[in-house]
Amino acid sequence: MLPKIFFGYFAVVMVVLSLLIVTRKNPVHSVLWMLALFFHIAGLYLFLNAEFLAAVQVILYAGAILVLFLFVVMMLNLKEEVMGERFGKEWPVGISIGAFILVLFFFTINKFSQGPTGQYTIERIKAETHTKAIGSVLYTEFLLPFEIASLILLIAIVGAIVLAKKTK
Amino acid sequence: MVPLEWYIGLSTVLFVIGVVGFLIRRNILIMLMSIELMLNSVNISLVAFSHYLQDLRGQVLVFFIITVAAAEAAIGLAILISLFRNKEAVHTDEMTEMKG
Amino acid sequence: MREALWVIPTLSYLGFVVLALYGRGLTPSRAAVVGVGTVGISALLVLALAIEFMTSPPPGHAYVQVLWQWMEVEGFRPPVSLRLDALSVIMMLVITGVGFLIHLYSAEFMRGEEGYSRFFAYMNLFVGSMLVLVLADNLLLLYLGWEGVGLCSYLLIGFWYRDPENGYAARKAFVVTRVGDTAFAIALFLIFTHLGTLDIQEAMQQAGRTWGADSGMAIAAAALLLGGAVGKSAQLPLQVWLPDAMAGPTPVSALIHAATMVTAGVYLIARTHVLFALAPPVMLAVAVIGAATLLLAGFSALTQWDIKRALAYSTISQIGYMFLALGVGAWSAALFHFMTHAFFKALLFLGAGAVIMNLHHEHDMGKMGGLRTQLPLTFWTFLIGASSLSALPVVTAGFYSKDLILHNVGTSESGSLWLWGAGVLGAFLTSLYSFRMVFLTFFGEAKGKASGKPGPLIRIPLVVLAFFSLVAGLVEMPSLFAYAGLDVHLFTRFLQTTLPGITASPLPLSVEIGRELIIEALQLGGILLAYMLFLYKPGIAGVVARTPWGEALQRLWRSGWGFDRVYSVFFIRPFVWIARVNREDAVDLPYVGMIWAGFKANRFLSRTQSGKVRWYAAGIGLGALVLLGIVVLL
Amino acid sequence: MNSADFIALLPLIVPALASVVLLLLITFSRSHAVSVLFTLGSLLLSFLLLFVAGGGTPRRVTPLFIMDAYSLFFIGLLFIAGIVVAVMSSRYLGERSMERGEYYVLLLLATLGASVLAAGSHFASFFAGLEILSVSLYTLIAYRRNDDRGNEAGLKYLILAAASSSFLLFGMALVYAQTGSMDFFQLAEGGRVPDLTVVLSAGLLLITVGVGFKLAVVPFHLWTPDVYEGAPAPVAAFIATSSKGAIFALLMRYFSLMDLQRFPAVWYGIAGIAVASMLIGNLLALRQNNLKRILAYSSIAHMGYLLVAVLAGGTVAKTAVGYYLAAYFATMLGAFGVIAFLSGEEGDAENLEAYRGMAWSRPWTAGVFVAMLLSLAGIPLTAGFIGKFYVVAAGAGAALWIPLIVLVAGSTIGLYYYLRIVAVLYGRVPEGEGGAVTGFPGRVLGMTGGILLTVLTFALLWLGVYPAPLIRILQATVARLVP
């Protein structure tokens, strides 16, 4: 019962936080609500025995990506934004599309059944520690995409510099 | 134990909120944030699946998704800065130079 | 040497590409060098190949060069392959040889015209396509060449496109031959679906095995092929386009509408003779069409005043002879007449062109006359051409080929006395109208003054063609000559490897001599009558023509037996009438509606490209929604 | 990973290494020529290494990559496209003052991403390849950063691509949850359980959303014209060819492993997408006057044609896809090549009116363009015809009559706007003082342009007139894809 209550708390708070993110007029507020959301997501990861990912979530998402957002929000002139209309004219269309997708998703998930289980039982992960377990998968089977991920970050660096540089 | 369906449900709701935010907001920054929201909802479901399937590959994919999200955010914001410098605009409604 | 077969058509295409791309930048003389040179080299190559073919024939007397497999999709694999055999050697020799001479002639004739390099580009394209047509080893490639020459014919008839009349003539030619082409295309589908191949030799063998003689399918296929041949070769009832096609420059008329393209129908029937042999009713139709055409066109030629139109009707008539020969199974005789005809008719056209050029574009023979002294070389060569056309005995090539046809028609098992009679009457008409042209143009009193003299580039082709118009017949002597120890049958022997000989019942010598005498008497009588009517006592012709009967006949003949009027009444006017009545509805409406709907849809859809990101995102969302909907609903 | 794996992977490792080395190189020398030569050299080397790597039988390098004849063929195609785009770019960038070295780093990485897709056999490599391709493209599209249209296009592409890849990931997550696997081969096994089809179909269709966005098929196509217009012409060429071709190679492998026929919902979804793309893509182009946008709409329709082959499935369909893509690559690269080489500092040569009467002033360039357009329209004796013929043959073999009717109708509409461009090329130039300046009087193709376009045109005609060698190659490579 306790885990269910725990999950219920996380679920409700996360839904509320996401609604806040997409509805706030001031982007700074959205960023801050998002920060709160990311901490909750990290909490949920802990709850799912994924300590390493929880740490990455906090460090990378909350610590790096959101700071970047905040930075840009601050840099841009936002007075106009606070005054302007926050939703597009066609917002009912967007909401109906979303609502329909949600309904269809639930119809689909109704038919869900779990696939065959693998070898990393919770006990094994606990014995090995999550960091070590994920590391052993990441550096053996997934070594090549890991390298590719590093290249993606390289592209991001090159791209960001080329694009954001001031013209001489 | 929490049923796996609950996680899928939560993830779906968050994903749809992200989609809706993406579809209705005018501010590009918030649109980018909605995308982050969608990606995070996928991450939640992947971690949950990974946990229930007793298989770590889902979590490894999450790892890649976070990397890509960071890269996309960086470049998106860089283009935004460049655009802002040229046009003083952060609204999508002002990006209609090309159409037809 | 044989391996170079592919070079021959390629050269002409190369000339076309160069002229089409860079023609504007070339000086006229350079353009002429490219245009004439490529065909000239082709002609030399063909000559070399022909000599090699005759001295050391390939095994089976045929050489197939498979260039490549065009595509290969589940049983449909048409190869691009060329076939060198006796038939294609003869065709190529004529196409490139006569083609080269006409190109040479054009270099001077067309000098100073607007679009000089364009002219040579089209001409080269024509020669290339014609070569593909005769070399093709499968029907698909043959069809490609067939359509290619049709296109060139259209482009060249309308070469002087600024005059709308020429445009109409070009369109008429295109539309009328299209009727035949459609039949041909249906024949291709029929052959492919029923015989499973488009390879000509294979299809011919298959036809014999699967369909058998006198079967419905063979008759249908042969009849459809005949439809294509009739359209291309301007035979009844699709002959109406050729006289109007004279709107093109004279070298075009000489090359395309006399020597080569219009005989493509003859070639097609000869090439698929196995199929035709399986369908006796169609064979009879070929012979009857040929006989009827040669007579009708002969009468029409008699009354024309435009020199080129007279020649055009004469062409139709002479192709009629070839069809007549094909119809009785005398394949080689048809080809023989094709060859001699190419020489003397090209010569006549080129001579007429020289006359027209020196008389400031005067086409009316009524306004010519007495040119014998002013243009002596043109006169002599034209006279040779006309003699050859009227088959003046022994000394002209036309005599040998026409005699062979008439002999075969008279003796063949599928021939008859009626057909023979039509041919003989046609021979009389031929000499009558030929010498009418000669007398009207070159004799009598001079009505116009020729300006200058044709240059060397015009004179050389005239002389060379005149030479061949005299001697080309010597390769095949009439069977009567055998009694005199002259048993020469080089032409039919050469073609024997490809085209089977005729099954004929020999006639008694006396009958043969008798028939020969009748023919010669009528031919010489024709010339004599022409002399009487048009030179000695021109008044008689006028008197005859002024009687009510004479006038009506004359009008009928001059208009080509009123075919144009009949078609106009029965096809064109009802069609136009229906079109006018129907301007707003029925068949057209769906098409107009589709265009309208297309543009409306475009206008509506263009609005979806609003440039708004949010709307674009909605497209993605909507797409996901619909796709998920499909999952839930199914 | 052992040394054999390493050799098999060399064609992918070389461009990755080359991009890093090039990045170091430009810190020392910002010479444009050095960057270009280095890029061309490394792409050429990678291409040659394909022959070394292709020696053995199909080899799986970790569960993530499979180096078989199929992937080698497509990687080869992608490298050739990369070389062509690099040559085009060298001229394009050479005339503009902007950072040049970084452009080639990104181009190399984008090509790498596309190749990873062609060799991918796992969701992780699928996603990684897709993203390395997209992320490089974001920057490349917005490369003319002082140009409003460039920025706008880059941002539009980024936002929409990121959103669509979220859908893709959600779909992957669903498939993963259902089958407990991310490996295509295991998925094919796991997917055979009959009760799973609903959630699996949903997952597959969500993946189709992400893939459909990249392929620019209806209704995920709306970005295409704007991005083509805003991107530099060589980059637009890259998006139209490599990006789509790579995704298509992966799609074909994935769907033939999964056996599409077992998922009727997915099959009908893709059929709907194909039909809509063929119609709407062609209709949108009807009255368009911007060449880049016309090509964008045309590419939408062409992807629709290709999906018909995917629907058909089977050996002929695989050959058809391979042939069609090769023909489409040559044609699109040629068409964009003409635009790129005619573009000047003042903007890309995209206005149709500026081409009026070009056939008279520069027959060769116009001739090349006409050849490309005829191939796009599928006129016989061009590569496009054979490609379309094959697709129709594959479709007819599987009795897909409705898609085929739409294909024919779409091609007919297509004929209208392709021939409209040809008519403009051969049109009469307005005379007098008031007439617009047309035909790009000051521009020359130059040596590189001339050679490149000549080669592409000859490739096009060669493939159209003599397709047998390529078909033989395809039958030995692509068509042998298991199953």
C-alpha cells in the first residue's frame, strides 16, 4: 500500500507541475516549475531503483539544461512577452488533439501486457549497485552509441558556437 | 507493488500535457520546454519498463535521450538567440517569412 | 567490322545532340559540316558493312548485336539489340546513301534560311531514328524508331512554322498517321500478351506455332500491323496527309516523304512477312489496297498543277505498287521497287526543288515552261528520273523493278488478272503524268525567268541519283531476259536469306511475251499521249477538260478523289459539331473538372502551408491521432 | 568487439574520426581548400573501405549494427551523396563570407549519422543515428545565420523534429515494453506473439510519426518547403537525399523483419500516408513559383511513391526501393546542383521567373536541368522512369490497385509542373528595357559545377538507358536482405 501512496503523491504533483509549466505567462516561472518537476522525476527514478539516473537527471537536466534555459530567458528582452497573448488563437484545436490522443492512448494501453523479463533482477542490481550495472551495459553492448552520443554533444558545441557567435 | 500500467498512465498524461503545451503556446522557449516535458515522460516510462522487465537497456536509452535533449536545447537556444538578434522575436507567429 | 553496327545510328544522334545543344553558336558552314558529315560517315560505314556482309556473310546470314538489356521485370525483358541481315542492309544502304546525298543538297538549298542548324538537327534525328527502325531486332525498339521518324516528320513539315498553313499540314500528318500508330501499338500489345515476346524473329516463330495459318488471332494481329503500315505509308484510306505534307522544305519531301519514311510500312510488312503469310485475307487486303491506291493516286497526279503535289501523288501511287507486290507475296519485288523508287523519286524531288528555287518559289507548273535551255542539267536529270518513273524499257531502273512486280502479280498463286490489270493501267497513268510534268515544266514557251544556276552541292546529288536511277535496276533482270542469256537475279538471291521467294506458276513463253508487249505499249503510249496532250496540241487537253464530265472528273481527281471532303463530312465536321454542341459537358467535363479540382485543391492546400510552426505541429499531432485511431478501430 | 568487427565498422569509424581531426585542423588552418580536400578525401576513403568491409558475410557488430550487403549498398550511396554535396558546398561557401571549416565537420557527421541509420539494427543505433543526423542538420540549415529565413527554417526544423522524435521515442518505449527487446531481430521474434498486436501496432505507428516527419510524408510534411527554402541549397539537397534515403533504408529493413502484413493497422496507416503524400505533394507544387519549394513538394510525392514499394514487400520491392533511391539521389542532387551553382551572394537561384529563356542563353545548364526534371517526372530513357516502373511492377505484383491508381494520377499531375518549368526554360525572354534580367547573366558554372553536373546527367541517362548493371548489383545486395 505504501508504495502506491508514494506513487500517487508523485503522480499528482508531477501532473500539476507540468500543467503549471505549460500555462505560466512568464517563462521564468515555467523554468522554475520545471526545476521542481525534474526533482520529482529524480525521486521517481530512485523509487524505481535507478540511483545513477536520478543523479544524472538532477545534475544534467536541472543543473545544466535548465540553467541554459534560464540564461537565455534572462538574456532576451521579455517585457513584451509578459504583456502579449500567451496562447495562440487556435488553442481549442490543440487541446482537442491532445484530449483525443489521451483517450486513444488509454484505449491502447488497456490491451497492454508485459514482455518477457531479462536478467537484471532488483536483487542483482542492488548487489552490484546501479551505477556499476548500468556502466557494464553501457560500456559493452552500447559502447558504439555511447561514442555517437559524445559526437552529438560535439555537434552541439560546434553548432551553438557557429550560430550564436556575433557577426564581425 | 505499483502496477506497471500506472506508470504508463502517468507517462502518457505528462506526454499529452507536453503535446498540448507544444500546440498552444506562442513562446518558442515554452515550446522547447514542452518538448523537454515530452522527452521526460518517455524517460519515466522507459525507466519503469526497464525496472519491470528487469533489463537495463531501457535505462541506457534514457541516458542517450538526456544527451540528445541537452544537445537540442543548446542548438535551439543558439538559433533563438540568432533569431532574436535579427528580429527581436521569440514568438512563433512572427516566424512566417516563408509560406505557400 | 560488324561490331561497329551500333555506331551507325549513334553517329546521326550524335550530330543531332551537337546541333541541338550548340547549333546556335555554330556558323552555318560548320553546322552543315556536322549535319552532312555524320550522315556521310554513316553512309561509308554502311557501305563497308554491306561489302563485308556480301563477301563473308555471318552464320545464318544474320548478325544480332545485343547492346544491353533495357530492363528486367518479371518476364518483361526487352533487349536493345540490332539485327543485320539482307533486309536491313538494303534499307540502310538506301537510307544513308540517299540520305547523305539529300543532306548534301540541303546544305546549299537551305542556305540562308532561318533555323539552318535546327533543320540539320531534325534531319540527323530523322536519319538516326530511321536507322533504329530498320535495325531494331524487337518490336519495342522498332516502335521507338517508328515514333521517332513520325516526330521528325511532324517537326520538318512544320519547319517554316511562321506560316500557320504549314502548322496545319504538320498537324494533319501527325494526326492521320497517329490513327495507324494506334493500330500498330495495339498490335504490339496483342503480340506481347499472346506470344510472350517482342523479339521479332521469336514472335514470328511463335506465331506459326501458337496461332497457325488462317487463325483469327493471326488475322487480327496482321490486320492491326497493316493499319500501322497504311498510316505511315500513306495508303488508302489514310493517304490524305501526304500531299499536304509537301508544305515542308523540298529536301524533306525528298528524304522523308518519298525515299525513306513513307516506305516504313513496306518495311514493316516485309519484316513481319511470316505473320502476314499466316493471314491470307489480310494479304489479299494488302494487294487490293495497293492496287486501289496506285490507281486513285495515279489519276490524282494527272491533274495536279503544284509540281510537288503531283510528285506526292506519284509517291502514293508507287508505294501502292509496293503494297501490291507485298500482297501477292513478292517480298523481294516490293523491296526492289522501294530501292529504285528511292533513287528516282528523290531525284525528281531534288530536281523539282532546284526548279522551284530558281523560279523564286514558284510551285505552279502552269507558270513554268521552257526551262530546258535555262537549266540544262536539271532538265536532263529530271528527264532521267521521269523516264525511270515511267519505267522506260531496258535503260532505266524503274523498268526492272516495275516489271518484276507486274510479272510476279501476274504469275503468283495469290495474284490475279484483275490485280495485274490494275498494275498495268497504273503503269500507263504513270508515264502519262510523269511526262506531263516534264513537258509542262521544261518544254513549251518560257513563262518565267530562272535566276542563276544551281551550285555544285545541288548538282552532284542530281547527277549521282540520275546515275543510280539508270543503272540500279541492272542487278535484277526480267525472266524474259534469261532467254537472251542474261539470267541476273542478284537482288532476289541476296534477299533470299531473309525473305522467301515467291511461289509462282510459270507461264508459257508466248503469254509472257504478250503481256510484256502490252505493258510496254501502254507505257510508251502514255508518253506519247502526254506529248500529244501537253506539248503538241495543248488545245485538246483544254477542250476535254472543259466538257462538263471532264471538269467534274478533273475537280474530283485534283482534290485526291475528294477524300478530304469525305473525311471532312463524315469525321471532322460531325466531330467539330459534337464538340461544339458538347462544349460544356459530357466527356470533357470530368477532365476540365479534374483540372479545376486540381487547382482548387492546390489553392486550399497552399493555405495549409501557412508558415506557422504551431499549425505545422498540429499536423504532426493530427497525424499521430489518426494513426492511433486506426489502431483502436481495427 | 574484435579486429574483424573493427574492420567491418571502418567505413563508419573513418568519417567520425575525420570530423574530429578536421575540427582540430581548422584551429590551425582556416583555409577553405584544405577543409574541402580533407572532407572529400575522408569520404572517398570511407567509400573505398566499404569494399574492404564488404568482403565477408553479414556481420553483426554488437547487437547495434549489421554490416551486410544491404547496408553497404546504402552506405555507399550515402557517401557518394555526401561527396556530391561537399563539392556543391565548396563552391557555395567559397563565395560567401561565413565560417567554412565547421560546415564540413557537420556535413561529415551528418553523413555519418545517415550511415549509422543504414547499418542500424537496434533502437539505440536507430535513435543515435537519427539524432546525430538531425542535430547536425539543425545547424546546417541555419548556417546562413544573418539571414532571417535561414534562422526561421532552422528553428522550425528543430522544434518540429524534436517533437516528432518524442513521438518516435514513445513508440519505441511501447514496443520495448511489449517485447522486452530493442534489437530488430529479437523484435521480429518477440513480435510473433499474436495477442500483442494492438500495443505493438500503436508503437510502430508512433515510430512511423517520427520517421514520417523525416521522410516528409503527409501529414508530417508541412515543414518541408519552408526548410528547403531557408536552408542553403546544398544543405537542402542533403536533406532531400541522404536524410530521407537513410531513413528509408532503415524503414525497409525494419518492416521486412517485422513482416508488415501481420500488422493490418500499420499497413493501412502507411497506405494512407502513401496515398495522401502522392496526391497532396503533387497538388501543392502545381502553381508554385519557387524552385526550392517545388522540389520540396516533389520530394513529398516521391516518398509517397517509394512507400508503395514498402507496402508491396518482397524481393522485387527491395530492388525497386534500391533503384528508385539511386535514381532519386542522382536526380535531386542534380536539380539542387543547378540551383546551388547558379546561386550568388544575393540569394539562392530559386525564383522560377529568373530561369525564363535560359535554354537559349545557356543551353547546357538548361539541358541538365531539363534532364533532371524529366527524370523526376518519370519520362522513359531517364533513371526516374525505370525506378517508377519497378515500383509499379512491385505494386502490381502485390495487387495494390488503389495506391497504383493514385500513383499514376499523381504522376500525371506531376507532369504538369515539371513541364511547366521546362516551358519556362524554353520560354521567350521579355524584350526591351522593362524586361526582367533572366538566365543569371553573370554566373558561370565553373569547372567543378560543369564536371559535377555532367557526371550526374550521364549517370541519370546511363541508369535510364542501361539499368542492367545497377539492377544486378541490387539483386546481389539489397534484394538479398533477410528475410
